[in-house]
Amino acid sequence: MQQTLKVTNVLSDPTRFHIYEFMIQNKKEVTVNEIADQFDIHPNVARMHLTKLQEINLLISYSKKTGKGGRPSRLYQLSEEVIELNFPHRDYKMFSIIALETFAELGEPGKEALYETGRKYGMKIMDRYHTPATTNLTTEQKLQILDDAGIMLGMYPQFTYNTETNSISFKVNNCPFKEIAVTNHSLVCNMHKYFLRGMFESLFTNIKLIETENMFKGCENCSYVAKLS
């Protein structure tokens, strides 16, 4: 609870929150001067914001020589910490477990309802990207939208488009449902698959989503292939 309050307090500053968003979206190391230029603020102010984000473990920093002589540059990058501020953590987890148990008790109809709910939620997440400007996107642009959404959801995905097979291979490096998946990973993983399918269906007309690796089966990541028609 104390850590949650610290995170909330640090991210309550709009500039600091946008800096954190910028770090997530760009996924690269930055310097104080780069942040200062990006947000049109003094370098000392930029350093203060980056330090605050580091204090709550959202960023890490290290020194790196530039090869130009002088003092090493201080670089900042995202840590492995993932935050959730939409729901009190304990309540969210308890609610999710109860909901899963309820669906499971209903047998196959309950599972089918859960999976369809996951698919609809995936599509709902992508609604924010559906504007008149996104009606005629290239495959690469659609993948960028999926990548941005995946990062904001804490999945940190990696997408690769194969033009020869007209398919997309991708990895989910962090499962947002991993804590509740411990009790029933088969049910949760299937629901997550439908969730991902909903995200894809919001951008592609017809897809077939195939799971190739699962971290709950000893794999490093969860991996999928989305075959486009």
C-alpha cells in the first residue's frame, strides 16, 4: 500500500507522467538533455523528474562514456517494474479469481462466455485508436498500434511481419494476467488468447491466432502466430 501511494504521488505530476509515457512508447535509453528538449523544460527540472521516477523503481540509470572525452553521460531507461493504477491491487486480484471460478463452475458454456468476454475486451481496448485517420493503415502501421497498446497494457510485446506467409509472429514478454493464472493457467491463458485475438480483429478483417509457446509450460515467453487472410 505504501509503495502504491508513492507511485501515485510521483505520477500525479502531469509532466512526470508524460515523461514515463514517453519512455514506455519509445523503449530506449535517454539523457537528461533529450528529455529537456522533448518536453521543453530546463535540464535541472528534467533531471529531477527522472530521479523521482527512478526512486520508485520505474526507471534505472547508469553512466556510459560517449567516446568524446569528458564526463560519462548518465542514461535512463525503463526498469522491469510494471504498475497498475486502475484498480486497488488486492481487490482486482480477488475479483478476478471469483469471476474465473464462477465461469469455470458453469462448465463449457461458462468457459465460452469467458473467452468471448476476453475477445470483446481486447476489441474494446483498441477502440481508442479507431479514428477516421486509421481507416487505411498499412500492416506496419497496424503493428505499431498493437505494439503501443501492448506496452501500455504491460505486455511488452515484439512483433515480426512475414510477407511471404502473410503472418505475424509475436511474443508477449510479460503476462498481465500472470498472478491470477497461477490458480488456473489453462483457463486464463485461453482467455488471454481470445483477448489478443480481439485486439487483432479490431485492425485485421480475418485472422487465425495460434499459440506456439507458453511461459506457464516452461517457455521464456508466450509466443503466437497470427495468420492473416
